[in-house]
Amino acid sequence: MSSVIAKKYVKALISSLDDKALVSTLGNLKTIVPSFANKKFNEILGSHNITNSQREAFILSLFKNPDEKFTNFLKILNANGRLSDIPAITHELSKQISLKNNEYEGLLISNFKVDKADIKEIEENISKKLDATIKLTNKVSENSGIKVEVESLGVEVSFSSDRLKSQMTEHILKTL
């Protein structure tokens, strides 16, 4: 349900802000999103003992010099009881800006740390194939092999050494 709500707010942001202001708004929202993982922060936002004006002042105090449109956006969210939707709005806004700029973020998942030069080369190759700018972040996991995920585009490419071994064994057995 919150994704539908987030899409409506993002649509309103996109129609009322220029590209520079959208990026600025996204940056501001990204600074506050980690706070939603804090239990006390969520208790403050959801407390019935705190007035809307106090909640508004609290949220605005988290930003150094927010511009007027961003301040008004936060006030609208607060007035409508939608401050808890900020993480979903941030995710959706990030997705829409990526679509607009044809730039996407993805994960390079491997069981070892991949060298930055190798990551750059993989980014370039995938960018050429997908005709988009791809930025990858290396994530180390316990799975053997390498996997590239670009969730926004629905792309997933993987190479598993276990799968390769089983396919080679299967091929050898078929030839015998």
C-alpha cells in the first residue's frame, strides 16, 4: 500500500520540481532514511503525545538548510500523517530519477572482494549491452560464483562454479 502512496507523492514532486531540485530532494531524503531503522525515532514520529507542529519541528531540525519546497513537502507529509512513508518515497524517487537519466545501480555479488578496476570493466560491458549507465557495488557473500543484479531493470546474470562443474560432468557423461 505504501508504494502506491509513494508513487503519488513522487509524481507530485516530479511535476513541481526541476531536475536539480529533484536530486537535492533525493539527497535530503536519503540522509533521513537511516533514522527510520532507529526504534526511538519511530516512537517519536508515531507518538500521540507529540503535536503535529512539534513533529514537524523535529523533522525539520534534522536538516541544515532545507529549501522552501522541501520544507513544504515535509509539512505536507506531516499534515497527512505520511512521515513514515519517507523510506518508500525515497526509494521510488530514486527509481524515477534513474529511469529519467538512464542510470541504474546494481550489485556485484561474489564470495570475494572484487578489484575496482574489474568492477569498472564489468560496469562498462553491462552498460554497453543494456544501453544505459550502470553503477555496481560489490557485496561479499558466501555463495560461490559471481552474480550481477540490476533490480531496476530486472537484470540478473550469474556464474556459479558449482553449476559449471555439474554441467561439465553431465556433458562428459553424455559423451561416454
